[in-house]
Amino acid sequence: MEFIVKFLLIIFIAVVGGLPCLYMAISMPAVLIWKVYRKVKYHISIWD
């Protein structure tokens, strides 16, 4: 019983820590690509 509780706790901690990490790993390049795309297509400043 104790093993199951520890296992579930480890799984929970991995999910709680992994989701924000995945979000940042995907969103940062996406924002940079979007800014470059707008710069090339619409000649908008990257800093806007």
C-alpha cells in the first residue's frame, strides 16, 4: 500500500512539474517564430 501511494505521488509531482516546462518549451519558440513572421510579412517591429 505504501508503495502505491509513493508511486502515485511521484507521478503527480512529475505531471505538475512537467506541464509548465512543456508549456515554456513550446511557447517561447512559437512566440519568437510569430514575431519573425510578422516582421517579414508585415514589416512590424519585433519589439511590438
